[in-house]
Amino acid sequence: MTERPIKTYPGVPYPMGVSAAADGKVNFAAALHTKDECGVLLYLKGRSAPVRLPFYRGKKVGNIYCLQAEGLAGREFRYNFYAGDEIVTDPYAAVIHGNEKWGKRVDPALVGGVCAEAYDWGEDRAPMTPLSETVLYLLHVRGFTRHASSGVQNRGTFAGLAEKIPYLKELGITAVELMPAYEFLELETEKRAEAGMEEMKKRCMEDPEAVQTPRLNYWGYKEGYYFAPKFSYAASGRPAEEFKDLVKALHAEGIELIMQFYFPPRIKQAHILEVIRHWVLEYHVDGFHLMGVRVPVALLATEPMLGNTKLFYESMPCGEIYERNEAPVYKNLASYNDGFLYTMRAFLKGDENMVPAALACLKRNPAQEGVINYITNYSGFSLADLVSYDGKHNEENGEDNRDGCDENMSWNCGAEGKTRKKSILQLRKRQMKNAMLLLLTAQGTPMIVSGDEFGFSRGGNNNPYCQDNNVNWLNWKLLEENRDFAEFVREAVRMRKEHPVLHQQEELTMLDYLSCGCPDLSYHGKDAWRLDMDRYCRTAGVMYCGSYAKTGGGERDCSFYIAYNMHWEEQEFALPALPDTERWTRLCDTFEEEKKLPEGGALPESAVQEKAPADRSGGPEETAAKGGGGADKRMSVPGRSIRILISRPAEPEGGAALNRTESARRRPNRKKAGKESVEK
């Protein structure tokens, strides 16, 4: 059977790369800066040599060469471009062939491919979860399920991640953020990598049993082929379709997908805009964490098509995006930097003069942008290592432990690395719980790093960019070994999601603008309504008034009092009085949780309250549970722990309880009280 000849015609410059044209034709468009002959190299199935289609048979618009080819309908083909003697892989290719197997690229020639079939999105809808209600979960596609303990069929792939959606749903995650999942070459070829290989060779000579392995860029923060999902992350051999299946499955469970994109300085800003548009249109991606120094953030933020797409960047230039008092219709922009991380780590380990900065982080929630809060990230220590190591241990990276950050703001709790000492292990677990509560009780958008919720450790390596092994592969056995901590995190996420007072849409004012007798946010210490701001103070009591938030049913939310004690000794807190109809009830206590865990590991609502210490006038002890009407009560909180109290209806004593309106009318007006205590 004779093959139909391939005829060429003038093409159109957009879209770039390969696209379907009218009458079954295929359009090719490429930006080539050359004076030599250039064109398309077609690799057809059954032919040993590529077919050349010179661009001079098409046309040129600016620097874009384009032509249309007839005779390719129904035929399998791959392609490259050529410019003189240079072969150019299409940066707009939907599929990249030649790097299909992770870490095993042999042929240096990469070729572009096309998606053969149209994808049926069905009734797919973007969840569009508000930033105030979002709980982010950062993961590496390969490392998330590559370990044998993951229990999935398709380990280390998009499909493997899809198998874990029920777990993400149970944890309470509303959005997953993927480290680079576009096509990149993981085998290092840069001088830094070559220097590392020399170090590895030296070590192998000293130790004949050591295995020489190529250095990998496991993370993928490098220039890539930004229009193609990473082939080696696909179990099916069809990366584009498998990625779309993942997005569709996540959306069906109300979970968004955020992608990280790293753009080095040489990438043109117009190209970046095309990349972001492509992933929104073609893959229904919900948002992007943009990384790089020349990213046109203001341009992207003002692109109408991206108005419902979440955009994260190190620092959002809101002054270039909005007018001074302009409020976004949909708050989709957020700053994503290490300010929260370093402040909260210092507060967690008990550094002095950290209370003002920590409270600012807990409160921060600007009107025009969101804030992404995290206490760990892909670089630096995992949560388990943050409380287990004072210094980095990156020797396995082959760079003499010179790589990675030297300042981790960590504390090993009394022993470096692994230990069997029970008191240290208990303190570490309590500090991990404290860290999670610092994150989940802050007003911004929390981000949990995968594995932190069940105590995954990287052995003190704070820069495992080249470790494609158990250093980075999550060990899911820890989910059962650290079941109590995993359940603690799950219940803490649930607590946050169920109570909108803990995740407001707007920044709290510390004013009683509802005239209900209490500001929306107030700070307390040993005395109610007065916070000790001495540089040696390591404690703070924070009250969120439930009158300023409505639950899903439109009812008033509960009030919360959170006692943060990062001092190593027990400290006294004063509880602001509640109306006669309410009382304070202990909801969570990181110190008590370590002593006695209830069946199932959940955070119970405890009706048993500790008695408050005698007041300063020498009066009798009073329980913290009876909060209504009278004087402010006191309670003692153990060192290095966090206690959360919630307001609950009080039992009537000797008659009908006052209703909330009457109680509020009789209470002293606390307007501006919290704010004034900070200013003092």
C-alpha cells in the first residue's frame, strides 16, 4: 500500500508547536533565530530516516516560522525542528520522548510528540476553594508513593498519587502542591554535579563496596520543557492523559491541584505567560507556585483568564496590581516566603523576644492577598528532624556537608539524632504537636509538607536535592508507628476547618466593631486583657471571639482561647470571663495528649478541667470551667505546650441562664482592650 505523500502549505504562527488545523492538516510553528535553512524533522513509524519539511514552503511572521502539513492524519509521528545543522526540540511539545525512564536516559536526542486523542473532561469543575479555607499539602510525585510501603499499585507516578486521594481527603487536605512535574532532565550535567561525582568516585576508591550512581536532580528546579508533564511520572506511558486523570479525580473530591514552576532568568516573560495559560486551559490546573527572579507576576495577576487561578510568589507586588483600596473579586494571590517559618521556629524552641513577631504571624491576613504559612518546606529539615537535630547532616550528598542552609533554627531536644531516651522522645513529639498547632491556628493558609504528619525523617539532611532513595521516599509504615501523632494532626486540621473563627476571610481588627462586649481578637497573659511584652516572655494567650464568625449553618461560632507556652517552665494564664451562658472547656492540650491518649488518638473535648491556682488576692481556687459573669479565672499551663479552650453552653445554676444578649449587655466593654495591651 502506497503512503500518501505529505504536502505542505503556509501555516499560522499561533498556537506554537503542533496543533490541528482545518481539513485534517497539522500546523507546525516554531520561533527560530537563524539565517540558515530551517524546518521540521518528521520521525514516522516504519521509516529509518526523518522526513524534512523546510519552512520556506510555509511562511514567516516575525521570528516564527510556520507551515501546515497534509497527509499526517491517522499516522503516528514524532518531530523536532532543525536550524542549519542544529536540531531543536520543541519547547512547546505536549509530550517529550527520550527521557521516559527515570534516571536512565541513554539517548541525548529528545523528540517532541503529540497527544493522539481528545480528552473527555466530563463535568469537571474547579473547586475554587477560598484561600481562607484552603489547607495545602506539598509533595514530590515520585517520592510520595515510590517506597514499597506506600501500598499503591503504580508507585512514584501520577496514577500512584491518585490512589492516595482517599488518604488526602481523610487528612482534610483541600489542595495539593506538586514540586516540578513538568518534563526536566534529572541527570545532572552541570559543573557542580561533576564536582560531586568526583567526590563520589573518591569515596568509592576508599570504599570498594560503595556503589557509584549518577547524580540526579531529584527535585527538578531547573529549566525544563514546560508544556509537557514529566514522562517518567506516568505509569501508563501516556503522561498527558494520566495527568488529566489525576486532576479530574482530585476535583471530584473537592481537592485542587497547584503546580510549582521554576523559571531561570533566561526564560522570556512572554513564554512564562504562555506556559501558565496552557496548563489552565489544557490541564485544568487550579494554581501555580511561581519561582524565579524574572517572573512577570503583575502581568500574570492582571491576566483576565487567570482571575480564578491561584498564584503564589515570594512577594506579591500588590501595588502594581490593585488600586490602593481596591478589593479583589476573588482573592487568588498569595505571598509565599520563609518569614513564618523562621519566626515560628524561633518561638517554638523558646528564643527570647519572639512573642511580638509570632503574634504578628498568627494574625497576618492582608486584604488584597493571602499568605502561605509553613514551618517546614521541601528544603531544610522535615518536622521530625527540626526537633531532632541541631545541625545539618548532608554528607551523603557528596559535598562534604558544605551544601544546604547552616541556620535551621532547630533544636534537638537534648540529643543529636536518634535516641532511645524516653523523656527526649516525648519532648520531641510534644514539640511536633506544638509546631502543627502554631501552623494550623494561624490566620493565613497553612501548608503541610508530606510526611510531616506522621513523623518522616530525612536523617538530618536539609538539602536532599540529589537523593532518590529512602532519604526522600516517604516511609508509610510510620503512619502506623506514629498513629497518635498522625491522628492529632488530622483532628487539628478538622478543628480548623470546622471553626471559621480560626480562618477568617479578612484580617482581624482587635476592635469590638459589633458592640458585643468583646473584640474579634484579643491578647492575654498572667492578667486577662494584658499581654506581657517583655523580651524574656515566651507566652501568649490569644482569644478569638466567636461572635465575629458564622458557621456553615449561619450560627455564631464558638470562642477560642489558645494558651501558647514556649517557656520551659509552667506558666500561669488568666482567662477572660465569658457570658453566664457559656463556660471554657479544654479542647486540646499538647502536654496532656502525650500522657494519656484516648482510644483512636482523637483530640477529645474534655469536660474535666484543671483547677486554677489561687488568685493573687489569696482567694480560694476556682475551676476554669465556670467562666461566666464573674471575675477572670486563671489556669496553669505546663512548659513547652499549647492548650486550646473552646466556649460551650454552661449548665444553669439555680435558675434560668441569661441569654447571650443580656449577658453581653451586662459585661464590661472590652473595645480595643486587646490592641491597647499590645501597644502598652
